Amino acid sequence: MRVALLAGGTGGAKLADGFARVLAPGELSVIVNVADDTELHGLRVSPDIDSVLYTLAGLLDRTTGWGVAGDTRTALGMLERLGAERTWFQIGDADLATHVRRTQLIRDGASLTDATAAMAAALGITARILPASDDRLRTMLQTDAGELDFQDYFVGHRQEPEVRGVRLDGLDAARPTPAALAALAEADLVVIGPSNPVVSIGPILALSGMREAVAASGAMAVSPIVAGRALKGPADRMLASLGEEVTAVGVARRYAGIVRAFVLDAADAALASEVAALGLEPRVLPTVMRSDADRDALATALIQGGGILNR
Amino acid sequence: MRVALLAGGTGGAKLADGFARVLAPGELSVIVNVADDTELHGLRVSPDIDSVLYTLAGLLDRTTGWGVAGDTRTALGMLERLGAERTWFQIGDADLATHVRRTQLIRDGASLTDATAAMAAALGITARILPASDDRLRTMLQTDAGELDFQDYFVGHRQEPEVRGVRLDGLDAARPTPAALAALAEADLVVIGPSNPVVSIGPILALSGMREAVAASGAMAVSPIVAGRALKGPADRMLASLGEEVTAVGVARRYAGIVRAFVLDAADAALASEVAALGLEPRVLPTVMRSDADRDALATALIQGGGILNR
């Protein structure tokens, strides 16, 4: 049972963890957003890949939802003393090691895909973690505070400015990786994880040929909006300020024509008919992942076909 | 009173600290060995420059004599988990930040001299810390365990192999910096600090034109060997395995023709006539720096002309 999961760093990473546990080694491929990537202190930082790496390696700080559990901040203090810029990005020491290692591998000639595979293997991860692209792609947000790159908005401005538009810098030249496209083509099940549809899934689907590859796979998507709110992060406020409906239906509308089925949380079961009206098969499942058991249960339910409405 | 001090990372750094306190801001230039530099995890590491930076900033771990006091080792553990090489080099987290910042500045176009100046300024250091060269120069040691680069010998092999020869890789192309040569030309007093004569001072003096510039300055040198032993590090064993005399006189012999005066520790006062026989003016001073007061006293004595025998 080969599964390909499109993911950002939060809900998608949790679902990846569930799939990784319920599938056999090597059966899971996680296609990860790279448009949040940035350069910090001359190092290549890939926050969504790191969140998936840390989650699957059991290292993620579950209190904050990002970074390494128990990490220290010694280097950050020294970087501040040394006059480094962008120290509002609160890199922990273990996290800094990740960025150093990735940067080294890439400077030595590895693609981001190769570097990620080497790091995942070193951490004992058997799932394939596949950057959506090895090319430069950056989410730029038009906000009330001007155009900001994603990390400047997300961390530097604490998601406070309203987002009025999204531009993907580098999109014309960026291509999905052959490995990501192959994972979609070979998968028995393709799932769009419950990640931010605007800035996590959007940049993956925007890559040339990716939308078609997902559509051809008969994919299903899991709503990151439950009862009109994002479980984590600014997806709800972004949808609102972009003029979209802040419900699971609003998300489903984004995925109409791309996925075959759309998974609503049980709290949103009443929206199933609206999802069906968009031409998507609605599925209703408990999607909120508070525990490992929740992750495993959702992964298992998706593998088994997606909930009560299609039985 | 402008002073130029040639230094490695240990005794030379301590003496730099004394000079920095007893001189006015800007009067001290420290010309630092760069032949111990290495690449670790894709980062530029300059151990002697760092020891001088940390010492002058009051950050040095005085227990170990290197690194930052109170530093953590979180990143190192993560680098090991990620499969990084050469993790026997026990980089602390604050130390890693130093290497990251230097590497960033150099990749952004700064010379090592410029990067060092920026970092020193950020740390509030008013002395000028001048790499002996901005070019690549690496001490390679012929040992019983084969040819090793300096850090591989010093850290990786814990200075255990016997050193049979020294080769300076890159010496043909490396040049002293204009700033280092200017500091020598402008100094009222030039001092070769009590650093390892083979691997700390040797690579500075080996740079084209440096020996002549030091000789023209009427310099004095401070012996790093006291009572037949190195105060710290492998200088004594190196001198022995290279077939040289393991006394202050053995060091003086290396500096004959380069310095005018040679400072012996009070414990070695009996060797003054042997130093004089080499054509060097002997000076006898307490040179062992256990406390800040010792550092200041030695710096003051050197400024005042160097001890009892020349009064």
C-alpha cells in the first residue's frame, strides 16, 4: 500500500507520522512544501522539511509544534552578540545543526532531495521525505506591512499583518522533482494533508505539472479547517483576508478539480452536502490529531477509504 | 605606545589580554596565526583567532583554555545524529555560532581580516585582531600516524603521534595581509608571544616578507618553554621529536636573527648567557600568567623594556 502525502509542517507532518507507523517501511512518501525555505546566517533553512524530519524521528517539540524537544538557545545568543541579522528567528542549537548539515551537503553538491534523504536516513526514518522541488521557490505575501517573505511574515511579524495576496517567487523556473512526481504516479493513495491550503499546499500544487499529477491520482484531501477555525497557524485568517470562505467548504473549493474526495471533520458533517455540490466526494472522519493514537487512526481510516459517507 | 603582538591561541592570547588592558584603546594589534584553521561541517573555523576573540571579550572558558565559558553542546549531538564527520572536534553551541557568522561574512565577500574586525567590534573589542594572512595556509604535520592536518593531530589524535616534520600547505601562494605588515611597521614595540614556536609562531614568520618585517622592528620574543616544559600544549614534545632542544634556549635558537631580545622566565635565569651567546639580548621576567594581574604585569614589563638584565 503505497501512500503519497502532500504536507506542510504542522497537520501534514502529524498525519505523516500516523502513516509512517501504520504502513510498512518505505511505503510512505511525503511530498513537502519548500516555499517557506529561507536563508538564515548564510544557512539553508527548510522549516517544513525539518518539521517532518523531526516529527518522524520523534524529535519534534510537541509543546511549540516546531523545533527539537529540549533544544537549547546558546548559539542564538552568540549570534546576537556577533551582530547577526534576523535573530528574531529563534533557532535552537540542534535546529542550527540541522541547517549547518543541510547547507554543507548542498554546498558539497547534493540536491535538496539528496540532502534530505541522507539526513532522514541518518535519523532512522524509513519514509521517503521528498521536497516538492529542488529549485528555488519562495512564498511572498502581500500584506498591510508590505510584501514580506514567508518567514518574515510568519516569525518576524508574528503573523500579525493581514495577507492580501500571495506571490510565488521563482515559480516560472521551478519544477517538481522527478522523485515527487514518481511518488504520485506510483502511489495507491494520494492524500493532501491538513496543512495550510494557501502557503503549504498551494506552493506544491502550483509547480508545473503537479496539479495534473495529483488530479490523475484520484487523491483525497483532509480539511485543515475544523468548525471554521485552523487547528494551528494563520490559515483561517489568511482565507478570510483573501476573501475566501473560512470553512472546510472554502478549502474544498480550492481543491475542486484536483482531488476526488474531501475529508471533513466530524464537527463539520453538516457541510458534506456543500462539499458534494462542488463535485467532491465528502468523507466525514475524526481529523483532529491530539495524540499518536489519533494520528494512527486517521491514517488507517484514510487507507481504508475514507469514512462513513462512502460506505 | 603602539604594540604589535604575534600570537597563537594560548599564551599569546593571554598576553594580548594583558596588553589590551594596559594600553589605550586601539594601541594593540594582535597578528594571529591562521595555519590551524580548518573546515568543519562546511564552516570556516579559525581556532587561534577565536581564542583571541574570546579572551579579549572575556568569554573564554578558562578551565579548558579554549571555547566559550558555559557553552552547551546541543548542536554537536545533533550533528552526530545527522551523520556529520569530524565530530571529534567538540564544538560548543556558542562556538558554532562564531563559525557560522564568520562563514557567512566571508561568503558574503568579506576577507578574513574584515570578518574578524566586524566580529571583534560586535564583541566590544578595541584591539585590532589581524589574521596573519587572508590566504589559505594550513599546517600539515608528518607524524608516526602519517601526515595529519593540524586539527586532526591536535584534536582528532589528541596530540599523541610524534611529530617528525612540518609542512605549510599553501605557503607559496599565501601572503601576509597589508594590515599585519602595517601594524609591524607602525608599532613602537613588536612582541612574539609565548605561543608554540613550531605551529603558532612558525606559520606567521614563514609568510613571505614577515620574517624581515619582524626583524626590522627590533622585536622581542617571550619564551613559551619554562623550566624545560611547555606551559600548555605539545610545544615541548614537538621540539623534542623534531630534534631541537626543549628549553627556552631551543626556542631562542629559532628566533635568532629575527628578534633583538628574548624574554626568559625567572625560573630559567641561568640560561641567560646561552641566549646571549645566540646574539639575543636576554631579559628575565616572571612570564607565567596564572591571573589577570600576571598578564597585566608581563605586558607592563615588556612595554617598559623587558626586565632586569637590560636595566
